[in-house]
Amino acid sequence: MKANCALALEVLRALSELRVMPSCSVMLALTCDEEVGSLSGWPFLQRIANSRETRCAFVMEPPALGGRVKTSRKGTGIFAIKVEGIAAHAGLEPEKGASAILELARQTEQLHAINLSGSGITLNVGVVHGGTRSNVVAAHAEGEIDVRFSTEAESREIERILSNLKPIDERTKVFVSGGINRPPLERTAAVVELFEKARAIAAALDFELGEAQVGGASDGNFLAAMGIPVLDGLGISGDGAHAVHEHIEADDIVRRGALIGGLLMLAADDTD
């Protein structure tokens, strides 16, 4: 991401020095809290988008495998599930208890079955806590749920499912909190038009530009939900996101810079 921030600045600097200016203004927006939900970044982007006529948005996230730009991204949801059970001695009177951990496990299995439905919804109970001691039937358990979806309709469906969870063991109680964090970036006709422009520019630069649909979200999702055409994944190719070996491919820097510069000129001049 640092490399792509630098690249964006250098593209604007190059256009200025070459006296090649887009016909409309270009706003460079930098946010720093995307990985933790964009609690301040999203209102910032919304203010920018609402304060001017925003024709389109280019996101400097790294591309997908093979240098492909991202023409759609799944939306995200952050939920928590809490279960209240009934404590009892696990050796003396286990029948008098209702295990919150067992109920959470059953709910987890039921929720993960949604992943096999064939829809764009994926769900992961990724962190769990519960119980006090091994000889006590657990009276409390909780889990953190990550949700992904491809369309607004799927967003409403997952909210409906999670808000209507019922205990499998009727002696327990199940509570769900949280909500949708990012809407989906859908592959609309306007997004396809942007991609086709990018592909034509890439062809003029003697490389083939592909597209991808990915499960991860970005701040571009917020702008897409406002009806703004978004082309994502325009950054420098590399590998190892969030890993020790994270890196960029230096050979891709000039090519990406030229692509972005061309897009700023072409998209600004003709977006209808």
C-alpha cells in the first residue's frame, strides 16, 4: 500500500511536469483505517464524494493474481453470537446443565452450511470463547462471525438469517449483534465500461489486462454503493499480503503508472 500511495503521487507529478492535465479535477484520498472497518475513513470519503460531482473512482489496492484489476468485490459483515446456557457440575449432575459451548458448536455448524448453498454468501465463525473450567457445564460461550456477500439482496438475506437464529437446545438463549460493515462492489455496466477503457490503454502499452471478482472488500465498496463507477486493484503487482514476505514487483511500477495516467486522461474526458 505504501508503494501504491507513492505511485499515485508520482503519476500526478508526472502529468503536471509533462503539462498533460485532465479536463476535470482529480482528488487523491488517503485513509488509514480500512483494515479495522473504516470507521472514520468512510465518512471522510462520503464527504468528498458528496461535495463534488464524482465521475468515477480508481482504487490503488494491489491487483489480483496475474495483475488483474478488480471489477467486483464482496461486501462484508461483522457479527457476534453469544450463547447463555445453564451451569452444572460435569461429573455430579451434568443432566441439569445446558452447555453454551455445545449450543455454539451446533449453531456454528448450521451457519457454515450456508457456504454450501451455492450463493455468493460465505460465513466464518473465526474466534470462539466459552466456559470456565473443564468440570463445569459451560454457561456462556461466544463467537465472532465474518460474513461476505456478492449483492445487496444477499446482504439482506444474511441479516435476516442471523437475526432469526433460534436455540437448538431450548434451554439455552442465543443472541446476535453486529451488522453489515461494507456493501458489495458490484460489476455494473459503468464498471465494465471503465474496465474496457483500462484494457484498451493496457493494450496500447503492450500488455494484456484481465479482471477478477474477489472476496475481499476495500473502501471502494462504499463509493460503489453511492452509484459511483469504481475500478479497483490498479496498484502494483506483488505477493504476500499481510505476510512477512510481502513485496511488490519492481518491473510493474512503470507499467502501472502509465496505465493510471492514461486512465486519468481518458476517464475524465469521456465518462458518458
